[in-house]
Amino acid sequence: MPVTVSSRADLTLDAFRRVAWEGEAVALGAGVEARMDRSRAAFERFVAARVAEDPGALLYGVTTGPGDAGGAVISDRARETRPAGLWTAASFGEPLPERVVRGIAFARLANFVGGHAAVRPALAAAVAAMLDGDPLPVVPARGNGSSGEIAALGHLFGELAERLGLEPREKMALVNGSPAAAALVADAALAGRGRTGLAERTLALSVEALRAPLDAYDPELAPLWGDEHEAAALASLGGLLAGGAPDRLRHQSPVSFRVLPRVLGRVREAVTHAEQTATRSLASVTDNPVFLEPTAERPLGAFVSNGGFHNDRAHPALDGLAHAWADLAYVAQRHVDQLFQHPATAASLSDSWTLKPLHTVAAGYAEEARTLAQTTVLGVGGFGQEDVTSPAFLAWRKAQGVGDCLDRILAILAALASHVLGAGDQSPPPALAGFLEEVRAEFPPVLTARPLAPDAERLAAAFSARVMR
């Protein structure tokens, strides 16, 4: 069943998941065509009145060219010889996943359906039709260093522009704005939901393997800390560990075990913030210029140049995820270290020499996550008018890299915890039984020496797929 978009309010995070991740189509709702027709007609009257009043009126992207060409009216000859398609598809490098490209096309509709882009309904319908299931154009993930997103959007909408034949204003409406930033932060936020659940199950399995005391996960700590996200982490860990081994360590566990609710609380907070940022961004009008429809105070409407194309919330939200995941990767690597060295578990791992190299592999991925999790700040500037760049693509790529490192460390930790539990003939808590079966299906118990890289890669891939469900 297609996702129906009748207004900007319909561009929700849930709708994004259905369209971008699950491949559902998009249908424009009742009233969209009439609203866009009305806005387009009002815009044409506005342009005609302004040009009649002042033949030299500078209406960006309509009577002028783009960028630094916005300071002069385009001659009739220059207008006639301008290329029919888009000219901005200059970025190159490895492509974005198709789910992200679908998300960008979906987010593009926010400017259209309310009439703020002042384009024909046919353009919105054509963008929606791109999501019917056919392969989408390749959009590079790298090299997108402009003030907005024109390089990436040129790739996405170039073929559509040539096929449809665009009228004045419509080229700029396709490539201006920040639908890519909205899609990138939405994609990472959805991954954050799945990754949080995966991390909590894996770390709880590690707690059970060590038979760490459960005091650190007592729900009575929640009101003492006063944070809703830490309270949720406490509740999750408590539920996952309920019914586990009754005999636990008699002394407090290592710090990396006791701080889990607080570290996971921060992860949950980062995901919540990313979800909120994505929700606002998906439904935002980010066009430049943007058309404001006529009112009693401005009977012809207004055509307003602005910085809506610059989403200054996306990269901090993506960084928040990257930083939280990098810290969690470090904590998970500390669990790996403890399982190898702690007196309660070292004996069960000491004779399995093929397991020992996994310690260094986890350390390598933890260090890689730390290196990738550098704060994203605004760039040094571009060319001419474009003196402030938009860094959402870079922030998303770093968050993706950190998340991948975390998934791989969690796979190692889960395999080690599985081995410890199996060596001690120890049953997992009921809430973790199914998860442990999934781990062992991809990474069977190590009974004889064998290369473990294929098992680890297979389990890491299963974990990453779990994150993206």
C-alpha cells in the first residue's frame, strides 16, 4: 500500500521508513494538485507584475541565473540557449545506498506539496513516481561540498529534468533545499533504534557470561539519576537479565560492566535527538527562494531568498550518534578484554587459541571507531557566494563507519560470551535465549582450532542486517 502524502505533515519518520527502507511507493493525496496549481498561478502573476513594474527585477533563478549569476538579468538569447537539463551533477565517488536515495526523493516532496516551490503538480508527481520501484540514479556519497546539496540532487533528478522538460523556476526547485540532510539523519536515526537493541542484548549476554552482580542494573537507581534515557536502559538490561544464573560474582564487576546503563542511556538519548531532528527536517520547507502565497497584506505574494537549504541540525545529530556509538564500541571492547582476562571467564577461553586473535581485532575496530568519531564542523568555504558548506554527507559517512565498527565488536563479544556460556554449560536468561541461538547459528561453538574470520564476518553481517530491520 503506498504512502499517501497530502501535506508536509505526512513526511514522518515512520513514512520515511516505509518508503526508504521497505520500498513502498508514494501517492500524492487529494488536494495536492489543486494547491500546487493555485500556487503556480499565483507565482506566475507575481513574476509578471514584478517584471512589468521593473524589467530589471532580479528574481533569483527566474530572471537571473544561479549562484554568482544571480546579480544580473538573463538575456533572451542566454535563456534560449540554456541547457534543458540540470548541470550540477559534478560529485563522484562510491554511491549512497539506494535506501538513502529513496529517502532523499521522498523528502524532496516537502517543498512541493504545500505550494512553496511554486512548481507544477506534474513535477511533484514525477518525483513521487520515481519511488514506484524502478532503480534510482546513482548518487555519490562523497564530493558533496557545496553550500547546499546541488551536486547530489543533480545526479538524482538530472534524467527527470531532461525527460519532463522544466519550466521557469523548476530547475532550482529540484536542486535547492536540504532533502538529503533530512534523509541522512533519518536513515541514521532508524539505524540507531536497531543498533541500540542489538547492543543491549549483546552486552547483557556478556554480563551473564561473567555472572556479574545485578546491583548495577537495579531499577531503583533510576530516580536517583533522574534521567529518562538511563531509566529506560536500566529497565531494558533488567528485563534481559531476569531469570539468569542465581550465583553471581560476590564482589563488584569491572567498571565497563557497571557503567552500562549510563553509557546506553546516552546512546538512547542520541537516538532520540536524531529522531527529533529527522522528524523536523523531513517536514521542513527548505527551498531557496521560497514563494509565499498572497495575503491581504501582500496581494501578489513574495519570493524570498533565504538559507533554508542549510540544515545546521543534521550534522550535530549525526555526530551525536557517532560519538555515542564510538564510546559504546570502546566499552564493548573492554568487555572483550575482561572476558579474556577476568578470573571468572579466562579459563574457559584460555585453551581456545583460535579465539585469542579476536581480542586484537576488537581493539582494531575500537580504535577505528575513535578515529572516525571526529566532530564535524562547518567547512572552510567554497566559491563565490558559496562561502559556507553543508557537511551532512560527511557526518553521515562518519556515523556509518563508526556504527559498522560497533557492529563488528559486538559480533566478537557475542561470540565470546556464547563460548563462555557453552563451556560452563550455562543457560542464558529467558529473554536472551533466542538471541543466543541466532549468534550460534552464524558463529558455531569453537570445539576445534579453525580460522574464525569467516564466522566473525558472517555474524557481523547478520548483526548489521538486524540493525537495518
